[in-house]
Amino acid sequence: MPTDRAALNPPVLTTRALALDAAVWLITTVFACSSYAMEWITHRANGCGGDENSLDAISRMQAAGATRIEVDVQLSGDRIAVLFHDEEINGQGISDLTYEEIRQRLGSVTDPRLPTTLLDALNASESGTKWLLDIKSDNPRDVSAVTRTIRLSRIDLSNLIIQSEYPDVLSTFEKALPSVRLHWLARAKRRGWWPRPPDAAAIARKASSMGVDGVSLKGRSFIDRDFVSAMKGRDLMVFVWTINRESRAEHYHRSGVDGLITDRMIELRRLFDRNHSGSCASRNR
């Protein structure tokens, strides 16, 4: 009688099939879970809480589970790195006021609900806190004062990302703090008479040529999975700002961004975790 080899060796074929299925499952699971490793980044430490860029806000957002704290960094007239977003107070520039004058104009020199110094913020934070410093100055000469402050602090540099929209500022930081990750705050806009999405590949090429580690982009509908993939193809991290609606948070999560900068971290994360209960999203905190 002819020999049926398939009948004689079913365990071998079954084992191979099972091994292949297991490999496919493992790869799929790893990539699926990796897509959920999105950082929750609280804007201005607490963008809509009335105490932005303050010690109180930083402490509260740490306790609430923020993955990373984003703060705005400027230099006062006495060359102190302060956490403040606007360029002026009551018509007078931040760079024209001492730090004490800034606090006095805001109402108090000692109130922890008011913007603080970068050094105090870094040293008062919990060990392991991750930071995103948004450098407002377009002057590379201001980098030395910020760098000095960072070196005086107790921060682990691996937990720090510095972002700026100015290439010269980023280049100066790269020389001063070569181990710190840098993000280019890119102004991606629609283009042409009949508005078309910006060229994602061109943005990725420019960012890569600048030697940065990632891009921070204003949240727009054209930032989708393909747009993000163009950045990832150049090994760039992608943060989007300022995302305050649940539907937009879900969109950018599906698109694969690395970080979501938001004024509503507590509410959005609570909704997100509820919707993804039991999934990789809820496990990967």
C-alpha cells in the first residue's frame, strides 16, 4: 500500500502550526500593547486649573498620575529660569522684571499657587518625575542659564525632554546637554490655495537633519496614522498639543502618538482608562 506521510506525521505538522500561531500571536500582542504606551502630559503643569506652572499644580498632577509634566521656561530680568507662559505681565516683558517683581505683580512672593522657578520645581518634584521643558526664548544665549539651572538640580537627565520651535536654540542645547532628548516644536499647517495637509515626509526629514529626538505638533485632523508613521520612520517621537476632547485623544492614540499634551489630564485619563479597561491601555500606565 502507498504510505500516507501526512497521516504518519500529524504531531510534527500540528506542532509547527501551533508554533507559527504562537509566534503570530506574540508579535501581534507586543505591537498592539506598544501602541498603548502613550504618555499623558499635563499642559503648563495644570493648564486650566488657575495655578499653571506652579508648585501646587505640579504636585497635584503628579498625584493624579501624569506621565510627564510640561512647563514653560523663560528668563527673568535677573537671569533666573522661571516657569511662565506669557511674554509679559500688564504690558511689561518678563525679561524686564526680576523674579521677585514677577511674583509681586501676580499677587504674592511666597504663594505656591503662583508660577515658580525651574530650579524649585525640579528639586521639589518626586523622584523619577518626567519633564517636558518648553523653552520660550528664541535667543541661543539664554540656553546657558537654563543649562546651569538643570545641572544644579537633582533631576535625572534621562527623565528630561527639552522642546523649542527654534533650531538654533535646540542646537545650542545639544552641545550643552548632549545626553538630553530634544523635540522640535514644528508648526505644521495646511498648504496651498486648496488647503492640503503638510508634507509629513518633509517635516520628518527636517527634524532628522536637525538631530532632534522627536517633534511636538499642534493637534490637527491631518495628523493620522500615516503622518505619525512618517515620523516614526525617522525614529522620531511624536507629541501632540493641546488635546482636551476625548474623541481627539482616542484619535491620536489610534494614530500611534507617543505623548498627549492636555489641560484635562485627570478627566481624559479617567475616561480613557474606563473605555480601555482590561486592555493593554489600562495596564500600561
